[in-house]
Amino acid sequence: MTSVRPSFLVRHADIIFSLKTFAAAVMALLIALAMDLPRPYWALATVYIASQPLAGATRSKAFFRVAGTLIGAAASVALVPNLVNAPELLSLGIALWVGLCLYLSLLDRTPRGYMFMLAGYTVALIGFPSVSEPAAIFDTAVARSEEIILGILCASLVSTIVLPRGVGPAVASRVDSWLASARKLSQSVLAGHGADKATREQRLRLAADAVDIDTLSDHLAYDRTVDRDAVRWLRALRLRMLMLLPLLSSIGDRIDALGADVRATQPKLMSLVDDLSRWVAGDDTEREPPDQLRAAIATQLPKLHAASSWDQIMVVSLLMRMRELVDISQDCRVLNQAIAAGGRPPGAKLAFHPEAGVAPVRHVDHGMALWSAAGAVLAILLCCTFWIASGWVDGASAPMMAAVGCSFFAAMDDPAVGLRGFAKWSLVSMIIVAVYLFAILPGITNIEMLLVVLAPAFLLFGFLIARPATFFIGMLLAANTASLMAIQSTYSADFAAFANSSIAFFVGTEISALTILLARSVGAEWSVRRLMRKGWTALALAAERRGNRDRAAFAGLMINRIGLLAPRLAALPDSELRNVDNLRELRVGLNIVDLRRARHGMSPRSLRAMDAMLDELAMNFRKYEGGAMPAELLADIDHALAEAMTETGDEVRGDALIGLVGIRRGLFPEAPAYQPEASERLPGNVAA
């Protein structure tokens, strides 16, 4: 019986979620009616807005929705009574408030960002309809808060108690799938296919999946089925997942650099590469201890001196990266087992140690956030101008919906597309509501019959919400239908009032779509180029700061950007941008960070050469627009490499070597092999 139950819940998860959500909505509506709240339908609509298929996601969204509603209600009480006699100033004040909150929400890509967004458009939902009765604004704000909190509590209670779906299993499943794909990618790279188009596409997909896992993991803190140890291990695992992608890209690059005949020229090295490939893909019961591979790698490290050939340097660089792959791969196995078992396996030790914490670092674009906020402000003000100039009593719905629509779709490259969809499905909601109000509800005589006739539509809406592809459609239909139907304790539908509010509702979304189309919308290609520009700027900063940053933090930020690039590149099948190696900048940046460690023990002469190279690199990336880097930078890299090779300290020379070789290969993959400079400072042979 226990083996059947989980599979049954998984197979019918969408239907179960729909039934649970409808039960929570009925509970909220009945309690609101029993409490004689002025707008019980707000509680009904809130259940569908707050409910998520995963219990932890529902609770996280619920918590921040309560906070955002209370902040928005307080702002409404502060703004409306003081500015109601100056409609232009009131419109400006609400628009600026919505814009400010939207700006903050776009900077915070966690569940907390929802609080800022809701605090913004709640002022529009409460404030604009209250201008005709400003004295009642406090009562309206309190009622709004009560009804929303009631809906949130009902949604959270049912989601938590009735057949809850935890975030933990969902995250664990996604992580298992990601690690399995990463093992296949590792095999492909180690087999010499790192430069293949299919391999590059796979790296992009893994980067996008890593961002999705990171976002989903935000809800773990609100999932009661997950203990704190599992959350901590998952954070450590995510960090290593992020480091794995640039590491594999670097290994593939080194194998390519050794040439197509590397198996003939370096048979022992490639035999070790094959051993590593089998070890990475093997089951735990079949894998040899990682220390054996580490020892084999150490045995093959060649002796280096200042006149060593480029192939010798590349072999050392490859072996160093292979050693990192052993460490990170082993850590991923250990941490994944720890998450599954609820604690670290006895005696297990982690080999890869980041220099800082394991908190995720995410891409933040202040410029786009400000631009999106300005577009929302403009759309609200245009709707307010239309409302005030026309003297339309029900026109308050126009700026109200402009605030909601612009907030919902602000993160899109082209919010006008989302707003058009918003308008389309709002129109569908109006048709559904008209059928209910004027054909079905007049014949309803008791609450039981009301719930029976509501069930088909709202069960369908819940089913749509449960499916990722139709989530937003279901949420819009449910929220708009509940709001426009405006269920009260007694039937009081009026066709003229319904038509007025519906038209204003539709006008608001259309004006918003047109405004955003003209003032804010950009294409996927524009966003791709902007994200790439952000990466180039990050490299310039890393060089100027002499790599003074944690490798894992830098990798997390850059992988996050690459993950944001992936779906946009998928929308550009014929663009030349798809041919860009998006991990190149990441590899270069990580190698700059590696140089930071080497700087502490370098001689002044080597340090001057390295700093000159970093200054040249920063200057070029500040003005970079794509294409080839200048030959002067290649000469600076080679000079710094020659100076670094004369260092006598193994650790210093190793860090400098791996960093400079990575920068050279990242920026000049087609350049002729490095030729050692003649130098009077040649020491004896030294181990790498």
C-alpha cells in the first residue's frame, strides 16, 4: 500500500491540487460571508493567487503576500486622504509608489521580491476605487487586509495538511537529473567533444536548469518536510554544481589545445583521461577511491622550467583541472547522498573548499529594473489621465489594472506580449462572469447550489494552475473571474455596472500594453547583448581589482547570467549569438581570480608583468563589442607567463600558470603556441 500511494499522488497531482485549492477557496468564501466582510470574493480570489502546487512555495508566497498587503494598505491610508483633493498629485503619488516597489521587486529575485511588488499594486487596488469615498479608506484597507489574509491562511492550511507536496522531493529530483546530465557532459568533454555544438548546447541547458533549481530552492526554508541539515548540504552542492560547468569547459579547451593527434602524442595522459571519464560516470560501488586518481594525476605532472614548451604547460594545466574535477565530482556524490539520507554519510570529507560562503549570487540589472518601473509609472499616469479627462466614474479600474499588469510582466523582455495575453484572458473571464451573473446565478437560492455551479469553472482553473505551461492562464482566469463576479451574500448584479467595470478593466490592460510596447519592450537579442555586456564589464572589474573575489561567488554570478541567456538564445535559432562560447568569459574571470592567490608570493618583476597584463585586459573589456582581442594583449599575457614560469615557489607558480594559461586560451584560442622567452633568470628544473 505504501508503495502505491506516492505514485498515485504523482500521477494525479494536478487533479489533487485543483480539488485542494477549490476546497480552500470554498472555506475562505464561507468564512468571509459568515464574518460579513464587505468583499468576500477577495478572499476567494486570494486563494487562487496564493496557491502553488508545492506546499513550501505556497507558504513562502503566503508569508510575503501578507507582508506586502499590510505595507500596501498602510501606504493607501497615508496617500489617499492627504492627496484626494488634488487628483493629479494622487495619481502621481500612487504611480511613483508602484514604480518604486516594482523596482525593488525586480532587484530581489527571491520570494521576498513578491512582497515589494504586492506592496506596490495593492495601493492601486485600494487607492483608486476609494477616491470617491476617501473618508472610508481606513475601513477599506482593513477589510482588504482581512479578506486577503483569510484567503492566504485557508490556502496555506489546506496545502500543508491535505496531501502536501513538499519542495524537498521536487528539488532532489531536479538535482538528480542535473547531476546525471552533468556526468554525461563530463564524458563527452573528456572524450574530446568539448567544442561540439551539441556539447555547448548541453552546457547552456545545464546552466539554465541550475538557475531554475536555485529559484526552486528558495522555498526550502518554508518546507516543513525538509530539515536544516539537508538545506545546508543542498547549498554546498549547488555551489559545486556551479563550479562544474566552467571546469568542464576548461578541460575541454585544454584537450583541444593539445591537438587532434593527442592520443598518439600523449598516450599515458589520455589513458588517465579515459580512467577519469569512467570514474565520473561509474556507480559508487564500482568506482575506485578518489585518492587513487589523485595519485595518478600527481604522478603524471611534468617538471617545468622557464623554457618549457607550450604542450608541457598545457599538460600541467589539464592535469590540475582534472584534479579539481575529481574533487568536485566526489563532493557532489557525497552531498547528494547526504541530502537523500538526511545527514552527512559517516566519515565523508569534502575535498573542494570555497573561499567564502555558499550563498547564491544572482544577476541584478539596476538599469532594466529602473526602466521597467518607469514604464509602469507612465502606463498608470496615462490611464489616470484618461480617467480624469473623461470623468468616467468606473474608470478607476483602468489605472488599477495597469498597475497590476505592468507589475506581473515587468521581468519579461517584451512585457507587451504578456499584457496582451493578460487582456485576452481577462476578456475570457468577462465572458465567463457574464454567463454566471446573468444566466446562472439568478436561479441560485442557497449556498450549496452556489458552490455546485462554481465548481466546474474553478476546478478547471485549479487544474490549469497546477500545470507549469498553463499556470498563468489558470491564475488569471481564477482571480479575474472571482473579482468580476463579486459574489456577495445576496444577488445584486447590474448589467450596466458590470459592463462599465469590465470595459475599464479591458481599457487599462490595452493602454498598458500600448504604453509598454512603445516605452519599454525590447527583443530577446537586445537582452542577450545586454547580458553579454554585463559579463564583459564584470571581467574588467575583476582585472582592475586584481581578482579580489571568491571563485565560487564569481562563478555563481556568471552562471546565473548564462542561465538567463539560455532561454533567450533558444528564441533566436538563426542568430549569430548562438555561436558565442558563453562560458569563455566565465573561464577567463575564474582564471583572473586564480591569479589573485599567486600575487601574494610573486617577485616584483613578475608582479609588474602581471599587473600590466591585467590593466590591458580591463581596458579592452571596457570597450569590448565582440570579436578578436588586440595582439598587444596577447603579447602582455605571454610576457607575464614567461615571468611567472621563473618563480621558484611551486604553489605560486602553479596558481599563476593555471590562471595565465586559462586567460590565454580563453581570449586567444586560435593563437600560435606560446614560445618561451629567452631569459637569464632560468632556474633549474622545478616540479609543477
